[in-house]
Amino acid sequence: MHYVYFLRLANKRVYKGSTGNLKRRMEEHNAGKVESTRNFRPLTLIGYEGYALKSDAERREKFLKTTEGRRLLRQQYRDIINEE
């Protein structure tokens, strides 16, 4: 199984990533081993999507990083993103 996951960063932005092992990847983020999120801890996993094929997960992650994808993600998780 391959996952696309969404993290709420300390600066209230949303990080999008994909992985084949969600538990291990979350441990790496929380330990500060991921350079792009290291300075924005604590991190909160706000959601994830599972895919049977890695190519589908990568395609979805790429879409979510576009303007339209960001807009849809903000609509879907607006209450969590805006939470204080």
C-alpha cells in the first residue's frame, strides 16, 4: 500500500507527501530527519489516502501540489487547517 499524507505544520501550512510506510515516515518527520519539515514541528497528521499502486499515489501528490489541488485540499480540511 502507498500513501499520500497531509501534515499540519506549526506555522499552519499543510505539507503533502507520499510514502510506502506511513508509520516510519511519521517517525522521521517527528524526529526532525526530514529537512523540509524540521523547523516546523510539532506536526499533526490531518489525513491520508491509500493507493494500491505507487504511481497513483505519486500522481495524486503531484496534483495536490498544484493550485487546484491546494484549493481542494483546503476545502476538505478547512476546519483542521484553521483550528487554533
